[in-house]
Amino acid sequence: MTHSALWPELHLQIHLLTFEIRATTRMVLPPFKGSALRGAWKGVLTRAYCPAPPEERAQPAHADTCPACYLTERENDAEARKPYALRPPLTRETDFPPGATLTWGMTLFGPAWLLLPYVLSAVKDMGEAHGLGRRLPPQRQRGRFTLQAVYAEHPFRSQHRELIYAHPQTLVFIPQNGAITSSDIANTAKKWLNALPSPATLRLHFHTPLRIVHEGKLMRTFAFVPFFQRLVERLFLLAQEFGDPSLEDARATLRAVMPATLPLAEQVRIVEDRTWWWDLKGYSSRLKRPQPLGGLMGEVLLEAPREIWGQLLEPLLWGQMIQVGKNVVKGQGWYELIPLTNGQK
């Protein structure tokens, strides 16, 4: 395993979880389901697993010792990185009868993995007791579901998916693959580079809306440099917050790295832009008001010499897991990177 000399080794461990749920009553959800899932899950954690009053939950000392508040109350600090990101269902269907199934996921950063029992218990409780989606007549209840299965995903190993929970069992199994680490990223980058032509084209496909603010303005047309800049910033700050050992002074590291990085990113050419703007709105329980969630969807084709990709590929691979831009806890900024060969488009 060797890392690009441009980047520090990041001791960040990531676990990807996939949940399969089955509706037991009718569920009505919005086309973009990230806000509804995050709100329901966070609400269960806050109400059921922490007896402290709201003013105490917001205190950093309390959040450091309370598992539920470690996962949720950090969201009240705009500067704090959140220890998870959501991967919502990709279907835009809104009405799910009893028996319908949905798949969604969650990414846990660093020590958040140790709180897996709380994460899973909250998902089970939100389905069985608290509900999800719109309140429906006649009882004005939200839709109910059962948690059917939980998988641990590892996209860089031969066995990509391991079943760690299956209904109606009570046991949760520890995955054999373990966490996604910098070694997995470096090894995958090396394999890709060995197979890429020069110049090489990569497809960047956005599963959920990408919402980036650059120089005070919303990025409504895709530009690679601000996208890459926000991605690296997020990656380094996560490594500082949740790495073991922590990345020391992420912002100083950024100031040292970015002057050499941005000229390389500027050499990446957009071959084809197939993105479009999905105009969405949600509700922020923290801000107590509606919140715009719109962002770029679709995909772009990016071309650069292989030696340029050799310097930029590792953060792009990390980004598939950590997501980028605004509202990642609601599932935004989730993308997939695909190398194109033999004239693929």
C-alpha cells in the first residue's frame, strides 16, 4: 500500500450499513426521503435514549458522554462534524402499501461504530413504535415498518456485503471485513490507475442532490474545482474529528496542501455535463423553519491525464463514502465514481 505523496495518511475508519425495511401499514413519504428518515431516527434517539433536559443535551460535555447525544446533538454546532451520513432510498415513489420494501443506508465515522446497538435500536423503534412519513387517517399515525435485515457493506473487498442482522433475530453479528480504511482507498486507487488509459475519463454520478456553496453563491452549474475543494475540506475535518489517531490541525494541513492541489484540479476537463437541478424543500427541526434542499443531480464526464488522476483519485474515492456539500446527514451529496474504458460513455 502506498499513498499519493500529495496527501497525508488519514487514520479514518468508515462503516457502511444498509437497512432493508418492510411496511406493516401504509407509508406516505416525499420523493426525497432523507429528511423524513433522519428526522424520525433522530427523534427516537433523542426521546427514547437520553433522559436529560434539552438545555443539557446541547452542552458539549454531555454529548461526549451520552451515546444518543453524541450522534444527534452535535448537529446543533455548525462547526462540528457529524459522526454519520445518510444514504436515502433512491426511489421517488411516495406511497408504500403494507408489504412494500425500502432500502436505505447510513455511514458511520470512527467511534460512532461503537454505538451500533443504539443506531439499530433506534431504526427498529422508529418503525415499530414511532412511525415514518405523513400522518394518515383514521388514527393520524405515521407509517409503520419492521427492520428486515441489516448489511455491512465494503465496496473495496471481494465480499462486498455481509448480513449482520435478520428479522426476527435479536443477535447482531460483527462483520468479518471490518472498516473501510486508507489502505483500501490507496490500494483501489493503484488498481484503477494501472488500468486507466491516458487521458482517462471518469463518470461522476450523483445519486442524491449535490448542494455546494462557493464564494457565497449556490453552485447551480457543476464545476470541478469547488467540488473537489469542498470534498478535501470535509475529508480532512472528518479525519481530525474522528480519526484514530486524529489528523492534527486539519485547517493548517489544508492551507499547506491546497496550493499544490488546485492547479491539478484545474486540469480536469468536463467532457460532458448531464446534470440538472432538483428543486427540493424540507423542514429543519434545529432551525424551526423550512429549509431549501435543492441540488445537482445526474452525472458529469471528467477527463484528465492519468498522472493528474494519480494525484486526485484518493480523495474522490473517499468521497463516495463521506459524501460532500450541504445536508449530508439528510442524505445529500452521495455520488459514485466510475472509470470509463474502451470508449464507454
